[in-house]
Amino acid sequence: MAVHPSTISRTLEDLPKWAHLLAAFGLQLAPIDSMVVDQTELSALESMSEKYLQMRRQQRLKGA
């Protein structure tokens, strides 16, 4: 991509403004290699993790 360094510099100065504008619309940016999950998925994962850890703890106590 042939972009002059000064153009990039000026654009980066406006980055916070663009980030706030996107946030106002309920949008957010994430790196391409990120895995984005919504709050419901995160809550489900946390719940399953907690149950798994409780089970492992109980197994360890019974085996000791």
C-alpha cells in the first residue's frame, strides 16, 4: 500500500476520534487473528470452567 508516512501520521492523530465514533455505534475493532466472543458466550465459558474446576477439586479430595 503506497501511503506517504505523513498521511499515516495525520491519520493516527485522528484515531481516538474514530474509535469513539465507532464505539458510539456499538462497534469495536479487533486484530484479524483475534477471537471475539460476546458477553453471553463468555459467561457460558466461565460457568463451564467453574463447574469443571469444582469437579476436579472434588476428585482430588476424594483421591487424597
